[in-house]
Amino acid sequence: MTPMRPARPEFRNINAFKDLTTYRLPAAGWVSILHRVSGGLMFLLLPLVVWMMDASLSSELSYAGFTSAFDAGIGFVPGWFLKLVTLALIWAYLHHFCAGVRHLYMDATHKVDKAFGRSSAIATLTISLALTVLLGTKLFGLY
């Protein structure tokens, strides 16, 4: 008599309305999605980066105007909002950089197993968020 095999799991398409609220994406999936989001955010904020670079390097007068924009704002945009946008840009750069280093390391060493993918994704998220908090406290004048 042959032993009964356990039933094989059934994989179905995810229903966007029912399943997405309960679906648990692994850490590597979050890093992958956030890597794309951070790249898109950096691309969209490229005009701001060019303005910040130009205003900070042109002259002492333009640098003074640049730094005062974070306090007084520009036109109808308040200074705190500029700081939040700059913080988002800082996060985007740091996350994109850390995730890129992770991918380069995985490509160079052929570390593609599930355990390393999970641990390196958690390290990527932790490092990028910790550096963002550190630079954000400097941006908002906490030290």
C-alpha cells in the first residue's frame, strides 16, 4: 500500500480588492519596490536638486538665499515643506544607494539564497532609514 501524498498547494492570482490587504510581502520585495520608488522620486525631484546645487554654489549671496529658503520658504511654499521634500530626497538617495550596493554585492558573490536575501534586505532597510533619521535631525536643526 502506498502512502498518501499531502495535497499540493494551489497558487492563484491575487485579487487586488480581497488579498492585497492581507498579503505579506517579504523584506526583499519591499526593498525591490522601494528601490524603484526611490529612483522615480530622485528623477522627479531632479529640477530641485539642480536648483539646490546652483543656489548653494553660485555665490555667497545665493547661498544665503538658499539657506533662508528652508526657514522662510519660497513664495507660497513654506520652509517646513521644503525641508520635508528635501528629507524625502535624502531618503530616496540613501535607500537607492544602499539597495544598489546590495544588488551589486549579490551579483558579484552569487548570493541568491532566500536567507541572505532576507537578511540583506533588512540590513538595507535599517541602514537607509537610520542614515535618513541622522541626516534628517541635522536638516531640522536638532543638532
